[in-house]
Amino acid sequence: MSSPQTPEDGQGCGDRGEPPRDLRSVLVTTVLNLEPLDEDLFRGRHYWVPTKRLFGGQIVGQALVAAAKSVSEDVHVHSLHCYFVRAGDPNVPVLYQVERTRTGSSFSVRSVKAVQHGKPIFICQASFQQAQPSPMQHQFSMPTVPPPEELLDCETLIDQYLRDPNLQKRYPVALNRIAAQEVPIEIKPINPSPLSQLQRMEPKQMFWVRARGYIGEGDMKMHCCVAAYISDYAFLGTALLPHQWQHKVHFMVSLDHSMWFHAPFRADHWMLYECESPWAGGSRGLVHGRLWRQDGVLAVTCAQEGVIRVKPQVSESKL
């Protein structure tokens, strides 16, 4: 729902190898651990609140958890389509109401409504499928990029920015806010652009991403729910990249969000998030994304449109 974006947003901190099993991902133990209240009724609580609104990825992920609890273990989500209809209030929990729209032999559909203060803030439909073999298969090729082990993590990048006196003077609040965030995902940008070169940026970005902590093989449904959370992070901001040197964001929120799940993956392993914005206009921006496994398999495709209202950047006076 909320997609905060500053010139350095979208960079999680830290790096680690395969952690022991007791270091469970906070996304599994807290964010996506819904409290059952009744049949097909759940309550979700909040972990990371970047602005005065709830993070949209949290709502998408929790809604998919609720939907997945109403289907059998042998079916898996293949697509979901969501609309954000009201701002989420971080001061109260979210109730998730699941409707079992259809249960078929091959496909099952679940509708989920997220409610706060007696009104829906989010609606979603998720479709689940029995595994079916198919001789018809193809996919695009994964972009050639450096592996995550060769890239700098957030802490190193932010430290470099803070050592630059010009950047420290221009972006002190944003840089220190990002450094202090406890985001439950890790991100390593591909070729991060220096802040001095913002005027030459295209509406495209790529970064390696994974959940913090250990999830393990586990249930594929949970990895899909974690990917739903991850997919909204810094996604809509892709549409801002060519314009952020001219305009300052006044208001930016997601309107809708769609995902298609293609192949099994682990959300606690590095995946390449390839994001691009083919269009922006009418105070809206459209973004497309692909999540690639490290072995080149296309795991997830995403699409989102959001409201982006901007103000002109005011140049500092040199007098």
C-alpha cells in the first residue's frame, strides 16, 4: 500500500550464509503468522511500518497466508490479483476474511478482504492449482549480472554515502533513516547509480533480494507468501527513477498488485528482482517485475500500478 522511495530506498542491510534453524525468519514467525479467530477469519499484526500507512507487501503477504489456509496441501497458488482501496492504519490489527469462491478438481479460487475499522482496506483473489505436467514450456532468459557474493550490502553502501560530505549534507535525514530501518529482507543492488548521476537513470533497476533469516524447504505456500511481501518493496519507485532529479514525491501509494507464480523457489535464497516501468502518466505509474532464481529459472512475475503525485524539486540558492 505504501511504497516509500528516496534515492537510496530499496537497500536492505547485511549479509550471511545459511543460518542455523533457530534463526527463523521474522517474516515467518511474526509478520506472516496470522492469528485464527474463526473459520476463514484471521488477524494479522504489523512488524515494519515505513510510513504512516501500512506496507502494502505486508497486506498482500498476509492475505495470501489467509487464502492458503483454506485450501488443501496438494494445491499451490499460481496467481493473485489485488486492489488497495483504503490506507492501512498501523495502529490497529488487520482482519482477513476468506471466501471460498470455488473449489474445483484442478483450480480453486479464494477471495480475501482485509478490514480495519469495519471497512475494507484491501481486496484480493488468489487462484490455486493442482500440479500438472505440460510438454509446452518456455521462458525468457535471465539477465547476466554479477552474483550477490560480489556486490556490496546496504551497510557498506550507506557508509559510503555518509562519507561523502555533499551527499551527507543533501540527504542526511533519508540516509540515516534508511540506515536505522529494521527491514526483514536483504537487498543488494546491481550497479547502484551514484546520487550525482540521477539525471541519467532509466526506469529500470535490478537487485538481489531474499528474506532475512532461515525459512528452509518447508511449505512452498509459505515461500510464495514471503515472495508476495518482498515483491512490493521499492517496486513502484522504479517509475520514479528518470524523474527524481526534477520532482519530489508528494504522495505515492499502490493501487493494485498482481503476481504469477511459475516455478518452486526458496524466498530465503537470493533471487534477482528485475524491475522496469514501461509507462507513467496521469499521476500514475506502471511497473513490471520478474523474480529469477540464481540458476536462471523464472520463478515469479509481478505487475503493479500506483498513484504518484510529485512537486518540482526546488534548487538550493547559491547566493
